[in-house]
Amino acid sequence: MNTLVDLFNLGMLRSYDDIIPDKNGLVLNLGPGNKHIDNTVELEYPEWDAEVDNIPYDSNTVNQIHAYHFLEHIKNVPFLLAECNRVLMVDGHMNIVVPYYKSQMAFQDLDHKNFFSENTWRHLFTNKYYTKGKVDNFEVATNFIMGDSEKNLCLVTQLVKK
């Protein structure tokens, strides 16, 4: 066992490739800041404003979306998720990392506008009493809490468009 991927494969009895498949085609990196990913198209402020701008791609044309430490800075997350859902192809993946609501990291940045728990996505997608900004066709494929200390925890999520 040489890598974190090997440990994940062993511990979860799943292949890393099942979770983040090597997809050809259009891959977006939303609000990357300094988190650049090779072979992705970066959408970044001020050229693209996630609060009000549509994602500048046609429906069902994107294979994968990355959003790492970005969604917590957006006021209207359901609007952005609806846009992600619109541009993703069926079986397309959206990989998300946000600060976990119980961690110090969630509260230390005054620009954070939203907080996320392990139930945030299921509540948004399946709660029959919640209709504001409801996004259909997303399924939570992977959802876990990860960090190197209690004060530095993240929620790592993969959504799949069905």
C-alpha cells in the first residue's frame, strides 16, 4: 500500500476509478483560485460570476465538474447546482470539497456564506417539504468527512447526474 488511493480502495472496497473516473471530454473547474487541474476549463471571477451567470456551455455537454473550496463562498448554491446539473451529461460527475460545518475552517473565513453537513445534499435533493431551489436528477454517490484534525474537516462529495 503506497498511496492514499490504495488505502481508500482497501478501506472502502471500491475502486478509485469508480469515484473519479478518467473521463475524456469537457471538464470544468469552478472557482479554482490556486487549485489548478490539468486539462480542465477554469471558470473564475470576474470573467464568470457564479452568483448570477449561467455556466457558458450548452446543456448536457460537460463530463465532469470540480468545485474545491468554492461553494461555501456562493450565496445561491441551488442556482449554481441547477446550472451544473444543466450542463452535465447523464452520468456526469460533480466533485465537491467544502468545509465541514463543525470545523473551525468553516467559520474562520468571513467570506463563507453557507455551511455544509453530511445531510445537506440529501436534504436539498430529496426532502419533499423543501422546494426552494430544488435540483432534480442529482444523486449523492460519495459523501464523507475528511481532515487532518477536528478543526480542519472537509465534506468531500461526489454528485452524479441521473
